[in-house]
Amino acid sequence: MSTAPLEFAPTLSPEDAARANFYALLGRLFYAPPDTELLAALAGADEIVAEEGAGSEAGAALPLAWRDLTLAAAAADPEAVADEHTVLFVGTGKSEISPYTSAYTIKSAVDNPLVELRDYLAARSLARLGSVNEPEDHVAGLCEVMRHLIAAQQAPAEEQKAFFSRYVWPGAVPLCDAVVHAQHAEFYKYVARFAKSFFLLEREAFEM
């Protein structure tokens, strides 16, 4: 019988579990339109209760943005949302909104964050699936990396902050603003408003 001590994975805190779930949800919604089951789950989701004494603007905005998203989900038609997602993020020629964060940050071919992002992922043995054609800077992929860092890897806060600050924050917030003001955004303007509120709260927490 082995005398080696048992090793247990650290338990994820409720706060980090919630963060990971929000990243997973946003990744799912930005990558593909929600089906009937996901819309129903969103419509029936519990409210987010703001902590007493949480006086930050970001902390106050998140529960309201979540409420609006759940109400939008309750009223949404799955086929209409699917068409909206195609028009906004896929398009037949060119989509109305680019879902790639580099589109909002790149200044020149020399300063291309996508190259650096691929090196970062390769160094951590992370890569997109062979069935996925989208570049790694798709906002859904970045949300999935954050979910992985939080829930799977349980990376230190400094590592999470570094990835968020370099790859998520600079492009994801302008992307959300673009969706909110897009001509054909209906359901997805609520997704974008919630996403922006969440990203703002993440940035605030990392800066504390």
C-alpha cells in the first residue's frame, strides 16, 4: 500500500465558479445563437443580487444588465435570434460586427496581438479544435480561455489578470459597444450590455 499523501484539487470558490460560468455563457452566446433550451434556462435564471455596500458603478450595473438579458431571453424567438446572430457575426459577404478582438485593437501588421496570443496558447498546450475555423482572437475563444484559467487550471489571479488585460479587455469592450449600436441588434444588444458590465467588473476586481 502506498504511503504517499493524498492530494486534493483546491475547491473553486463560489465567486470564481460564478465567473467561470459567466465566461462560459458569453463564449457560447457569441459563438453561436442560443437554442430553445438555453433561452429557457436564461429566462428562468435567478437574479443577481448586488452585495450590500457595493457602491461601484460596475457592481450596480451587472444585476440590471443580467435582468434585462433574462427578460430578453424570455421574449426571444429562437429562429429570429439565429438570423440575428448570422447577420451580426457571420454574414453572407461581410458581417455587420467583427467578433474578432484584433479588429478593435490592431494598429499595424507588426503589432498583431493574434501572433502573440497563439504563442501564449501554444506555451500552455491550448489550441483550437481541428473542426474550428475561426482565429483564436474570436471573443468566444477568449472567454473560453478565461473560463479554463479560472475553473480548470485555477491559475493565480495575476495570471488571469495578465491574460484579461492583454487579450480580452482592449478589444472585447469596443466589440460590445459596436453590438449595442448595431442596426440589426435586438437580443444581442442585451448580451453585449451584460458582457460589457461583466468585463468592467472583472477589470475593477483585478485592479483592487
